[in-house]
Amino acid sequence: MDLPVGPRVEDTTLGPPLERRTLEGRLVRLREPDPERDVAATYPLTHGSPEAEAVWTYMGYGPFPTPEAMAGWMAGTVASADPMWHTVSTVDDDRAVGMAALMRRDTGNTTVERGAIWFAPQVERTGVNTETAHLMLEEAFGRYRCRRVEWKCDALNAASRHAALRLGFAFEGIFRKHLIVKGRNRDTAWFAMTDDDWPRVRETLRAWLDHPDPKPPLRAGGA
């Protein structure tokens, strides 16, 4: 019986497992978390008011009752190999403004997920998230030789869904009743970018980052 099958994958060279490296752009540096220093910078910005603590609404952790509790949680991110966490800090003074991770690395199928992303409200809607994404995607498609990079978020998280499309990820659907997070149901929105998409998205992101301020609206792709 002659049934249709997918095209053969000719390049099966495996990229390395996740390895934390310092990645640096013009605005941000992605580096190993430093719990004491990073909590001192980010705790006051992400706690103390409903507006500040909204950062944690769709995360599986936070807000934290004390800086010490947050530092204890962050110590676990240093020890974790997958997710491979990075602190996002500003290049000029190395002050932490958020975190992001590469995770669920599948070397056999050459995929990885970009997730566990949070930023202090003060840097939202700036170039920080865009450059962070660009650096991590360069790592995923370049160093790790990925065919596919995934982005998943709570289906109710409108800001994350907008960011995924803005940065060039394509919407792939909703996994209903996918998780229980903080005792509540989570339907999960799935997005992905492939190595076929990446050259076009890469060019768009670089052009946007190189554009002088004020920058035009960015929509690198997605459907």
C-alpha cells in the first residue's frame, strides 16, 4: 500500500545538550543567575503592589513572600540543567531585569522550548524582550542545530500570545486542560518557529534592533 510519508531528514547531525553560556547583545546580557544580587534588583520591582505582582500571574511560581524565599527558589535555577535558566541583565550595569530559559531539549528530534520568561514591568514594551529572544533563537538554531523552537503559554495570557506572534512564532493550537497551575486549570497555547522560518525572522529582528529609536511596530511573522 502506497501511503504518504513525510520527507526524509537528510541532516541528522545532533547538536550539543543544553549548556549555559553568557550571551550578550547591545541592551542585554544573558548570564548565570546570581540569587543574592539578582533578587536585590528584581524583588522590589516585582513585589509590593498588584501591578508589580501581575508579573507572576501566569507563572508556576511567585510572587514570593520574602526576598529570601525568592533567593532560595532562584538557587534552584542555578542548579538546573533543563530548564537552563539565564538571568537577563542590562549590558551597561549588569543589573537583573528578568529571567528566561531554554528547556525541554530533545536532541534526537532537534527541538527546544523557549520559556519560563518574566521581566520586571519597567522593561516591558522595550527592546529587552526582543533582543533576549533574538539571542536565544540564535543559540537554538545555531549552536543547538534545532529544527524547531517552541513557545507555550497559558491560553489566557494575551500578552505572551501577542509577543509570540510579534517575534515570529506561528500559532499551532490550544491544548485543553493541559496543566494544573497554582490549583487552577490551564489551557495551553502552542506556538513554534522552525529552521525554515528562522532566516526570515532573523533578518526582521536584526533590522528592528538596528533601527534607531523610535522603532516601528514589529511583527516578525506568525499566523
